[in-house]
Amino acid sequence: MGPSDHEPSMRLDSFRVGVDIGGTFTDIIMHGSDGSLRQLKVPSTPSRFEQAIIQGLQHLLHDANGRPGMLSTVTHGTTIATNTILEGRGAVTALLTTQGFRDVLELGRLRYPVLHDLSWEKLKPLVPRRYRLEVAERINANGEIERAPDLDQVTALVVTLRQQGIQSIAVCFINSYANPHNEKRVAEWLRAKFPDLHVSASFEILPEIKEYERTSTTVVNAYIHQIIDGYLGNLERELRSLGIECPLLMMQSNGGLVDAKTARSKPVQLVESGPAAGVTAACFLARKLDLPNVIAFDMGGTTAKASLVESGQPFEAPEYEVGGGMNTRRSLMKGNGYTVRVPSIDIAEVGAGGGSVVWIDDGNAPHVGPHSAGAVPGPACYGHGGTLPTLTDAAVVLGFLNPESLAGGTQKIHQALAVDVISKQVAEPLHLSLLEAAYGVYTIAVANMSSVIRAVSSERGRDPRDFVLMAFGGAGPLHAVEMARSFEMPTVIVPISPGLFSTMGLLMANIQYHSIRSYAARAELDAEVIEAAFTDMEACTLHDLEVMGYRPDHVRLGRFADMRYAGQSYELKIPVPSHPLTHRDLRQLRNQFGLEYERTYGHQTPDQQTEIVNLRLRATCSPPDARSSDVFGEREELPPNTPEITRDAYFGPDVGVLATPILSRWHLQSKPRPGPLIVEDMDATTLVPPHSRAYQDSFGNIVIQIG
């Protein structure tokens, strides 16, 4: 069922659904056309992730007295693509490339993330050398065919590969960005000859210059295709079995949505799907609150992530690396993972979450993470068989977390198990008291996570004191104030439903499709040639979207150019005017590039020749069921009638144990209330320590002022 089946507007009894799969919980939000908001956290089911989604949807529909046919869209963000790479669970993949270019994938850019670590080892390529085979074909740099591929040779190569258990093939020929004829011919031949074999061709995945980046991105697409295609296929079948026939939209790495069919054919677009949704929500809320500078901080069960938001817009990276561990300096450090060149929100990440395991090294120094207890068995206090101490266990011992249950009662807490595991495996080996050990774990975790705040602020020339910290995720609000205090940030905002905030981003996101075309002339900036190329790209994109059910007058188009100084290897993306281009526009484009270059690198060289490498087009449109009201609307909740209770909580050796009021969010009013306070939501716990004050704004956000 396409988007046109739902136009021009939603029914009055329909629901939009956002689903975000995390390492520990699967979060689901159902937003009704009447403005109602139902939310649910259920334990993730790693063996078959779609099971948790189906169970959650059934629960929410039953709760709303709804029917499956009342769902208008299901939007979905997931970390399955990333985890497939990290865990090495992808398809057995081969690479067909031009004769003489077999080792491009392994040579890469000869970059190293560490210069003085003799023990560092480069990641092994996703395609071993024995599966990287050469085809006798050639297209020159001008796009001229010098040698057509021998299809009989290709067939023989693939037959041999099939005998070796190959499940997926990446095809990447030299200069196919200039002319895809040879690559297209081989891809079509393979799909006809071997229909059960998945084929990823670089001209379809990344038709741009840079042989290594194009090869690596195409290989990653081929490697994860089987897992993503199988997962989304199973999910669509399960949804249909419930009677849910509405569109399934997937969150891309760039924060835009794409239909499930496109996501299944180009799963490389989903590698950063999960983290992108949270930043999308943070951008939307920052604009609503008129906050120009925000650092979005997302901490879940496995990782902590941060991203910079300026003027309500996120930073976008043209490429990133995956599979090389946590990425605390994505824009600065290269060579530690597999390069993926697709537009993505620039996010720094570190292995610190609620499930992070506490361990002591041979030098008797304690550490938190990066290993995680995950969803199964989870922290010891969950009572699912976990035997290792985690950050969540430490928070239970400190009194920060509810000693009986979390997630609205769906996750029982066994305080005695937390006390036992922290005492025996942390406190006793370090010769500390129980509370001192638990608070030390909390302090180490805060220090670890500070690296992601530093990576997106001071390391980019931004002063974190000029930013507001927006904390979300199941564990983010529990650690946010101490992190902000370490950077002298004055304010922390905890939005409504912080543990499901990323899921809200799925409901706020727009549909986005991107196209790219290499600009052969480069230094010869011809306004007519560039305008003709953009016009053709726009016509093709609008036609494709119309076939999918999106009317051209509902699509917003954005033009961009990848520009650089002649002789350089890396580009900056510069906006291009949407009106017919003139030579004056090109002069302004050069000037704009110079300013952006100076902002990025601290200087510019106006006398040096400027060139365009790629032309980019971004098509954006609202989902078919978008409405003017949103999940961040103003709220008028009355304080609950339930009396406040207190719980002993430990705030470090300088403060000690304090009887701390335990509140719901709606106990807070517009008048700031001094800490210590613990605010328990269904999906997260917010800690307001001493020397800080908290109040609730008109949108239901908790605003914490740090003294």
C-alpha cells in the first residue's frame, strides 16, 4: 500500500506508530489522531527482534481499543545493521572488481587512528582476498569504454565463488561513476543467471568518485543485505498477519525516513539508523523551545552518544566508519573501521550505558564498559541470571533507581542481587565500602561519557558553556547533571518520555531521498552545464517519488555541491540556489565555499582554484499521515494526589546519604525546586543532585538549573 492510499488526510481514528529497537529494550509509541500518546517499553528479543515489536503493538492496540487497520504508518529505527557488522554476522561476501584493483579494499587510505601503539591491528576486510576477484574490463576516466567485460569469465568466477559458499557479491569497477555501462551489464547478468544471489553494484549504491570509499560502501551494503532483508521481510509479514497493511518507513543515518523496499535494497543507509532518530527529535524540540545551541546526549543500555545541534540543525557527515569500536572522535580519527560514505548525522559514541559491565584490571584499577550485559542476561539486579556488576547495579545500590521495578513495572528489580554483586566484585577487591564503590562506578561512567561531549564541542572549537545539554535515553537523565557540571554547562533539559525520546524522533522525521552525480568538468564551473544536471536529477527524482505515491508539489528539493580546492582530496558540502544558475551564482558559491572552509579549517586561500566534485540533490516530503499537532505540544497536567515519598540516596563522600524526595514529573511545577530530587518516569529516572534546581516548563520538560 503506497502513500497515495492515505491522502489527503488521516482519519480521525487513526494512529501513527514509532518503534525503536535498542540493545536492552524495544520502545514503542502510538500517537493518535486525537493527540493521545501511548508508550511502551518491552525487553528486546535478540533472536528475533520483530517478536518484541509485534507483542508491543498488540498490547498498545488492546489498550486503546483499536484495530490493526487503524494504524496509518509504522516508522522504525534500528541498530541491527550496525550490530551485524560489529558481531561479524553478515553474509559471506565476494567482490568483483577491475583487473589490477583487487587490493583497493585492503589498502584503503593508509590512515591509522593511533600513531604510537605497536599492538594496534587493522580490521580484517569484510571480503577476504581469496574472494576478491578481478574482471578483465576497463572504463577510462572520461567514461569511455576501453574494454567490455567477458560475461563467460564472470560466470566462471561466480560459479567458483558459489562452490565456496558465497551468499552476496559486490561489484565495483574502476570509473563506473563516470559511466556505469560495464558494471550495469555485469550486475544484470548476475541477477539473471544467479537469481538467489544478492548483487550490490556501486553505480546503484554510491555513484561517485573515490575508488576506496565507493568499494567499501558497496561491500558493506552487500555484507549486511541478507540480515536486513530477512529481518524487514519477516517484520512486514508479521505486520500483515496482524492485519496491519500501512506503510513501513525506516529511519536512515541522515535522520530522514525511507520506504522499507528501498531500505531492503540499500541497507547501508540504515547503519546509523538508531542514533539518528534521537538527534532528529532533539532538533525538533530545540526549535520549538527556541534554543539555538544544544548538545543532544543519548544514553541507553549499551552506549552513550552525543551530537551537536546549532540553529536547530544537526551536523551532517558525508562519511563515517563502523566496526572499529566506539567512535569518540569521528571527524578527526580515521582508519579504525569500515568506511561508509552515505550522508549521516555526525554522532560521537562511547561504550558506556546502563548495562556496561564494571571490571577491575590487573593493576587493580576499576573500569566501566565498553562491554555490556545487554538485554540477556542484563544487569544482575534484573534477576535474569546476570552475574557481572553493571552501572545499573551501582545506581540501585546508591538509591538512585527504584529498588522494586523499572519501565512502569515491566522490569522487576532485585536490590539484594545488586548489593551482592557490587559488594563482592567491586567493593571487596578495592577495599572500599559498598557505597564508596558504587559511587566510584558512577563517577567513572560520567568521566567516560564526558569524552563524547568534548568530541562534539571543544574539539570543534565550540565552548560547551554556550550550550544546553538535552539528556534522554533510559539512562541519560540519571547522569546528565554531573556531566554538565564538569563542563560548566548551566542548564539540562530532560524532555517528556526521555527513555522513548528517540522513538518520538521517528514520528517527527520527514521522508528523504538523496541522489548524487559526479561533475566531470570539476574546475570548469559552467552554470549551464550544472543547471542542466540538476534539472535532470530533479526530474528523475520527482518521477521516482511520484511512482511511489508522493505528489511532486508535496516534495521539497535541496541542491548541494561537494567543493574543494584543486589538488585536495576532501570536500565540503555547500548549498546551491534552487533558481536557474547564473555565473554570478557560481562566484557566490566560490565565496561561500571559502567562508565554510575558513570556519572548518581556520583559514582560506582565495587565490587557489576551486572545483566541484559532486552534485547532490535532497528530496524531502512529509509522511502521508503528518499532522500539524505534534508529540511535543503544550501540556496541562495536574499534580498527582499521591503523597511524596523519600528514599535514602548517596551523593558522594562530601555529601553522604540524604533522604531524597521521590517525585513524578508532574509533581514539579513552574517554580524551581531545589535538589536533591529523584524524578521517576515510566521510561527513565532523572537525578537532580544537591546544588541544582528543577522545574517543569509548559511542554512538560524538566529544566534543571545547575548551581
